[in-house]
Amino acid sequence: MIEFEESTGNVYADIGQKDAAEMLVKAQLATKIGEIIKTRKWTQQEASDVLGLTQPKLSKMLRGQFRGISEAKMLDCLARLGRDVQIVVGPARRSVAVGRVAVVFAARSPQHRRSPQGL
């Protein structure tokens, strides 16, 4: 019989990474940056010019090697790619437990959609 462990939902925590929450956030941001670059059919050089990163640093980030790239820089990259970035701090929790950090990508907002008449 094969034994297995159920994931916590964070692979970095599952393997015992000390900064697991930060690594997960960076992975999610890097994935979104990569998706946008792919959708635009840009080369890494074209993207790096827009993002203000060197091509080798961008390549490492897109391959999951994002140590040395701050979350702030990744948020800046998303803004340079035309995305609105908001940081929302929720209300106080009832318990004294530590809060959580999550990345949430919004669906396209209604104000950016065109009306059926194209107006």
C-alpha cells in the first residue's frame, strides 16, 4: 500500500520551508506575471524591458527561482503590465491567531466591460 500525506495547500510548508507563506505568495505573483507575458506573446527580453528586470532575472523568476526578488517588485511588475494592484487590510480577527496573507486575482470589473451595444 502506498502511504501519502494530505497537503496543507502550500507546497512550501509541506516541505518545511521556513518562509512558506512568502514563497507561496511569490509563486502566485510570478505565475500571473508569466500568464500575462504569454498572453501578449512577448519574448522574455521584451517583457524584461517593460518590467525593469534583466532578462536572466525574469527567466529565473518565471522558473520559480524568485529569491532576491521582493514581493514589492513583483507587484510593481504587475502594475507595469497594466494591472491595478490593491493591498487590502481586513478588520481585526476575533481570535488572537495570526492573520493570513493571500493573493486574490479579481475577475474583470464591470466598469471595464463593454456594453452589448459597444458603447
